[in-house]
Amino acid sequence: MKLLALEAVQNAGYYQSRYRQIEEFGGTLFVLNGLGEPDYWPADRYRIAGSRHIDDIIAAAREWHATEQFHGVLTFSESGVLTVAAVAEALGLPGVGLDAARISRNKLLMREAQELGGAPVPKFRLAADLDAALATAEEFGYPVILKPTLGAASNFVFRIDTPDEMRTRFPQALEGMAGMSWFRMEAEGLDVGPYGLLVESFLDGREMQIEALAWDGEVYLGSIVDRITIEGNTFDDDAHRAPTTLDEDQLAAVHEVVATAAHAQGLRRSVMHAEVRFHRGKPHLLEIAVRPGGGGLDYFARLSTGYCPIRATMAVAAGLKPEVQHYRPTGVHLAGTCLIGPAGVIEQITVPTEVAESDRVFFLKITAQPGDVIRRPPDGNNILGFLCTSGATFDEAIGTAYKFAEQIDVRLAAPDSFPAPPPRSAATKLTA
């Protein structure tokens, strides 16, 4: 199976580990970046279009397709879903379609489609300015959520509890979203939908991260992971557990709302990452993305249910139905955490051998490299990596994750523009 992976702007080396999984699972992967680094992938299967404009990316993909005859195109990037839809359409390959991709990328269009289709969602409104945001929050009732329509990874997503907080956060989010990497990595020349800040009513209950599949009218929940974060006013997607603690009635209700929302977004054949939060005892949609979830959620899925989001992505890209069944946990207990530290410039990250080689660790990925700038709310939401562990019980698994996170040594230098982290070359322990 020949597959073409696409990014309009290369996101450092973040997706290389997933690209390697595709090859481990029997695919032959070619990579086309609109803008990217040389030597990113084996030379005979790597090209750079030299432009992030969609016309140039399509032209480069079409020329390559004429000789290689790809079976499908794919991306693991939230910023790449529209690019992939446009290229698939231009090359006559399977895809979700530009309209469904746009709806599934833009948070306002997604909310409108979900509401029209009958899916339970929070109240929402696009706020043209601070006055509109304040009026909307007053109408909905505090707390509310403020988020960019074209965001990702919880960047510039804030819980707002008072009008004064809105007056502080709104300009921060407005300025921050314009420079957000996830927005700047979109292809030029595509209609990405409304650009601005969304105000939503707050959903007060527990949250699930779901790897799912839509296929010809049926929706499968392949994996369900509970988010167990203790939240503040910013949203770090930093701790998870599997198997889910939902009971059978709750599982059925979650399946119904995910299926309703997927159909409303126009998703007929697609891998999906769905986020659902309960409110007053009922599940509501946060979002459905047309890609697998990030971090170690693919590993969570394989170990906790036997569903593989990466294999599913490969199959769907080629127009084939993946191996999937309705949610059926294996009984393995898993925990995962993002590695989070203070703002600064990375000098060095050291992972002890005890952590790196532990048979309790099933996924460890350090995403930050020396020289990287780490931004923390309200300036951004960068993390240092991911650590996922197993155990005989969930308490054992999460205890191991927190213990190992504390052993990872991070050394920072403070940029002038950030609040000062620890002194230069001082060790910083991670929080989980």
C-alpha cells in the first residue's frame, strides 16, 4: 500500500514516529511537505513543494502521483486535514471531502453543524470583539469558555469566571491565536471558515477522549479513555486512564451523541478523534476531529481495546474498511500524562535509564528539543512530551507515571520575554 503523508508546513519531527508506525504495519510511506526541512524522510520518498500554497502542494502531489500511483493520502496533523481533503479531491483518491473537512477543522462551523444535526452541544457564539464577548458571557452565565475557531492542543483556550477575567483573557487570546503554530501551519489558498474567538457555555462534568470510526452509516467507538485532569482556568490535556469507568447506559449515550455529531459533520468514511464531556449527567460534544488523537492515545487504544487508530488511518486513506469492533475493553489498566514544566528555553532534557527502559512504560515521547521555546498560558500551551504507564490497577499505573515524571530532569534558560523560570542550568522537576 503506497500512502502519501502531507503537511503544508512541517511540524518539526513530531509525526515521524507515526510515519514509522505506518511502515512497521506494512505500508510504504511517501512524505510531501509544502515547507519543510531536507533529509526529513528517506530521499527517494520525500519531497518539498517549496510553498505552503494549496495550488503548489496539489501540483507537487499530482506530479508525484503520476509516477507512484498512491493508494491514498493522510495526515496526523489538525492543521493538515483541509490540505489532505483538497489533495485527495484533486487526485481522485478517497477522502472526507472539503466541506466535511472544513466543518471538522473550524470550531464554529463544527458547532453549527452539530447543533443543526441534533447533537447536544454547549451554547456558543462567535464574539466579534470584547464587548460582544462580555455580553455573550453575561447571557450564558459564568463560567464560560473562550477559544479560537482554528485552534488546537488547547492553545489560548480559557475558562472565564468573571467579566474582569474576560477583559484580561480576550486580548491575550486574540493576539496569541494569530501567531499560533497550528494556525500558521495551515495551507494558504484554502477557505478555512470563520476566524475569531468563540464563547461557549461551560460543561461541568467528566470528559472522555475517544478514537472512533465512521463507515457507511455506522459509527464505532474503538477506544474510550477518561480524562482525569484537575482543571484550572486553562486546559492542559495532561492525565488519562483506561479502561473508561463509564457504565453501560453511559456508554450507549456517548455512542449516540458521537454518531449523531459525526453524521451532522458529514463524515461517511473517516477516522475520528472525539471529545465528549458530561453536563448535568448527559454527554455533550466538545469536538470531533478527522484524524487520530495525539500523544499516546493510539497506544492506549491498542492496549486497552485492540483497536489501532494508525492501521485504521491507513485503511481509510486507501478506501478500505479497517478492522474495528464496538468498544470492548481488554481489562488492561493504563495511565498517561503530559510532561509539563515552566516557560523557558530548553537547554537539556535527561531521561533516566530506569524510566526509559522500564517495562511499565508503554509510551514515552520527548517532543521538546534543546533550543525550543516553551510557552505556558497565557502565552501558549507547549508541553515537553508524553509518558504513559501500565499497572495491575489504575492507581498503580498513575502512581508510576507521576513517580517517573519527577525523575526526568529538565534544564531551562529564561528568555527575556517570559516570567523567569529557575536560574540558568537549574534543574526543574516536571509536573504531571
